[in-house]
Amino acid sequence: MRKLFAEFFGTFWLVFGGCGSAIFAAGIPELGIGFVGVSLAFGLTVLTMAYAVGHISGGHFNPAVTIGLWAGGRFAPKDILPYVLSQCLGAIAAAGVLYFIWTGKAENVIDLAQAGAFATNGYGDLSPQGYSIESAFFAEFILTMFFLIIILGATDTFANGKFAGIAIGLGLTLIHLISIPITNTSVNPARSLSQAVITLGEPLSQLWLFWLAPIGGAAFGGLIYRSLLQKKGE
């Protein structure tokens, strides 16, 4: 249970910090943190929780990471479902708190016709820059694949584990710098689920892509590291 609570709180912090920065701080005129600030916020959530609770649960905070670690031979299949459920519950709880705070300002209204409304992910009309479903899928697939390669490499037996959280957090920052204009960046099905559940509407109808592409990319990344990069005999 300690592991599941760690995944719950870690994913809560990821969504609260990352999506919260996008919702509250990104667009303030002259003072807003913009794409770069949101990218850094997502990276910092993972970095801080990796050191806070990573030693308890492994610090996944993401269903795609859990499945990618299984594909890479680093995670037991029997633990996949409990981890994914804990991550999804943590993400939804964070989104609920964000929505409660958001409604504390009378003029705040979620405009579902606007791309990235309430930090949702999307493609086509719901892509921040109007990218197609094909572009969104390949971006999410490739970026999650490399995220898993970063995670597996940084936590390898032969790597310096003390700096793993930094590498992983900066890796997620870079991923957001690349893909916020494309999909508003998911690479995390729980993060996409939580915001779509709060907003409902079209973001929820597009949610399938933000489960399928990250999980497929993560599994492929895990297999690549296990078969091509991992030192034999580990």
C-alpha cells in the first residue's frame, strides 16, 4: 500500500504542479510563465517527487512509464493494474482540486472550443497549433519512447543513480518544450484522463490517442533499451 500511496501522491503533484502552472500562470499578461515555464513546471514535479517518494514506489507517476518499465524487464506484470489505478486516481483528484480553485474566480469559464482548455490535450482543432491526428500520434509515440529510454538508462545498474531524478525531470522538460504546440503534451495517460474528465466534451472523445500513443511508445522504448542498449548479464 505504501507504493500505491506514493504513486497516488506523486501523480497528484505532477498534475497539480504541471497542469496548474498551465491553467493559472502561463497566460498572465507580461508576467505569465508561458510554454517554457509550464515545461519546467512539469519537469520539476517529476524531479521533486522522484527524490521524495521514488525510493518507495520507483517513481512512475504515469501509466505509460509503468508499462514501459514492464516491457523493459524492470516491473512485475501483477503490479501494473494497481499502479495504473493509483496514478489515475491521483491525477483525477488533482484535477478536481484545480477545478475547485479555478471556480473561485467568478469570470473563469472553461471554453471547450479553445485548444488546451483547462490544460487538456488534443489534436486537430484542439491542438494548440492545429496539428493533425497523425502528427499528434507520432509526436506522443516518439517522445514517450525516448522518455522511457531516458528513464531506463538513468536508473540502470551501471548509471549514477543519484542523478537519475535530474535526468528524468529535465527529459520531461525537454519533451514539453518540443510538444506543447503539437498536443499540449501528454506522454502520460493519467494526466490526459484527469483534465478530460473535468472538462468532458470533445477532449474526452480524443482521449484514446493519449492512451494509445504514449503506452505504445513506452512499450517500444522499453523493448529497445532491453534488447539493444542494456548491458548483457544485468
